[in-house]
Amino acid sequence: MIKLLLSHQWKEASRSSVWQKNLAVNLVLGFFMLIMLLYVVLIGFFMNELVQALKPGSNTVEMVNRALLYYFLTDLGLRFFMQELPVLGIQPYLHLPVGKGKLVHFVLWKSITSLFNFLPLLMFIPFAVRMLPEVYGTGGTWMWVLGMFLITLVNNFLTLYFKRQLVEKPLVTVGFLLVVVALATLDYLNFISVGAASGIFFHALGANMGWVAVPLVAFVAIYLLNYRFLIAHTYPEEMRVRKQSSIGESAEIGFLQRFGELGTLIGLELKLIMRHKRSKSTTMLSIVFLAYGFLFYTNKMYTDGFAMLIFPGIFMTGFMMMSYGQFVPGWQSAHFDALLTKRLSPYTFYLGKFWMFVPACAFAYLVTLLYGFMPTIGGKIMAINTACFLYNIGVNTFVVLFMSTYNKKRIDLSKSASFNWQGVGASQFIMMLPTLIIPILIYLPFGLMENPWWGIAAIGLLGVLGFIFHRQLLGVVVKRFQREKYAIAAGFRQS
């Protein structure tokens, strides 16, 4: 049965027109992938030299053990945004004498072939073979490697489970992410030490073979959790009912209907974000970048002055708006021609985008206020981020929307989110320059006159004025769009 399913999967891929069109591209990407894997192996082999260069005289094995838990938490985060869910067209098999459990097991084991599951082995097996026999002996070395692989598989199935739960029960996934963020925060504030716990566990994994039972039990538990979830969601009648209900649900999202046509547009946009991989991953990645402050605010070189703090303020409070807004109106490229035929005002179309961006920036701003608890610089961070938030909703939103009228690259929402450069053009890179540089230029004259707080106030005041006169600024965007809309539509058809 496994052989038959594998042959079906290979035929489905090799007979696809997409595979044939992109064969040359796949070969080139495969070549570069091999080079990248070679670099991973070399990093593992020369891990001792790398650790000694960073921390001379330290115990390499101990340092690696202390860092491994951070590595796996990072791996889990990257998987959540980049790893694709394994799929199998299961419905055609359900009426055949094939056990549904076998189909589900096939889908789950298929996920093990993901590149993410082999990168740790390629990196840590050369390290283990070279460094660990002197510490743990041959048996302990391979138990350590086995434990590493089992934890990698735990990450694999955790990712699959929470990505599937994101559709069924999003609060479960959000709760898990909050636990990880809370863990990182407690570690940063020195209430707990993730590094110390990591060092103890991974040392025990090599020193005592019995400890391999811990990742083994975790692997079996999360595998069975995935199995039960998939078994419960593979009934044909459930698929049919869901498909019919989704057709009839339209765009109604509760309170948004009070705002008429504007609310309908926002509701459609929110459903687009939730239902497609590319838009969903763009939004989720924006949330991750809210932790950027931990890298920036802990460096005294950046926190002594004001100018350098404006950059993370603009970046964090506006990244969600910038990352999603840079592809407007490409998100609607599949039905852009239909939009042009509707009795839909371009002003209302862009007003809907504006009122999506404002709450997104407000959410990001409220999260960044947590940095205000940092000692000595917390008050300065809160003041600068407040001014940057006002500037983002009053100025940068219109910069992003105006630059969107230069976007003529189509986006296929059915394609995967990882390593997808579709829709990326020169306008996306050019847009980032004014959004990040202009506020610093506004501050600069005041900083040179040694009145930094006046510079921060000027940024915030300009944002307030932009928000007050948002109708007039949107009018400028709409005029530009009216001149370019047919060129944009032609670009979407060709790309």
C-alpha cells in the first residue's frame, strides 16, 4: 500500500504542468540546495573551532548542550512559518477497501521527508562523531544523536498539529505561541535559565541512555495526537458540509456589517488573510518581528541616543502594515478585472485598506509598550514608539498605499508561502526607504540643535496631522490609482 501511494504521489507531481514548466528552475534550486547542505555539514564538523573563536577556552560540548534548547525553539518557530503541511488527496481513496488509518499514517510519515528534519542530523552528526566519544563513549554518542532526531520529529509533528489547529481552534495555537513568548521573556528577565536546563538535559541524554525515553514518549504522544485529529476530520460528509457552508457564508463578520460597504470590504480582506497561506504567513511573521526590540534595545550603542531608536519604533509598530500593504492590490490580482467592473469606488477600496492598517499598527504599538518595563530606557522607548505609531498611521500608511499603485505583479494565493517571491518587484524595495528614512530626517535638525524631544514631538505631530487629513491624502492615492488601474490590470494578466 505504501508503495502504491508513493507511486501515485510521484505521478501526480511529475505529470503536473507546473513541474514541467519549472523543471529548469527546480534543477538550479536543487544545485544551490546541495551547496547549502554542504555548508551545514561543514558547520557541524568545525563546530569546535567556531565555539572557540566565539568563546576561547570554553568547553565546546557544554556550550553546545546549553544552546540546543534555544536552537529547537528557533527551529519550531521557523517551521511554523516555512514548513508546508503534507497533503494527500484522500477523498478518492475513502470509498475503496483501504483502511483510513493507513492513509492517515502515510500522510504523517510523509512529513518526515521534510528538509527541516534532516538539517539537524547533517549538522550535529559530524559534531557528535568528532567530539562526543571522548565525553560519552560510542553508545552515549549515538543515544545523544537519537535524542536529537526524536526532538526534531517532535518539532515536526508539533508544527503540523498547531498549523492544523490554527484553522479549527486558533486560540489553541495562539495560546501555545504565548507560552513560548512567556518562556523567552522569563529567560530574558533572568527568572529562569533555559540555557541551564538545556545543558542539564542534553548532557544527561548522552551520559545516561535511559533519558532517551523522554523525547521518545513526547514523540509518540504528539504523533498520536496528530493521528486522532486527522482521523476525526476525514469523513466525506464533513468535507461536503464544510464546503457548502463556506459557500453560503459570504463575507459577513459580525459587527463589520454595521459599516456598510466599507465593512464588507474589510470582512473580505480578513477572510482572504485567514484562508490563504501567503497572506496568513505574512501576517504571522509580522507578529514575530515584534520581538525585534530584544535584539535592539539590549545594545547600549543604540539606546544612548534618540535617532537610532526611531528605526525600531517605526519598524515594529508599522511592520504589519508595511509587509501586507506592500502587495496591495496584488492580493486581489486574481479577481482585479472583476473589481474594475463593479460599482465600487476606488476611494472606498483604499479607505478599507486604511482602516485595516490603523488597528494593525495600534495592536503592534500596544505590544511594544511592554518594552517600557526595561530598566533605565523604558520611558524613552514608550515615548518614541508613541510618536512612531502616530507617524505610521498618519503618514506611512499613505506612503505604502501610494507606492502600491506602482505594483503590477500578480500573486497566486494558491501557491505555497515559503520561498515564494511572486509579486515582489522594485516598488517593494523602494517603498521601504521613505517609510524608514524620512522620520529620521525629520528628527535630524532637532537632534543637531540638541533638542531631541522636540524632534520626537515633530514626528508624532506630523502623524496626527496626517491622520486628521486622511481623506485628502487618500484622495491623492486614488487619483494616482485612477490613472494606473488599467496598466495594473494588464500587469496582473501578464505576470
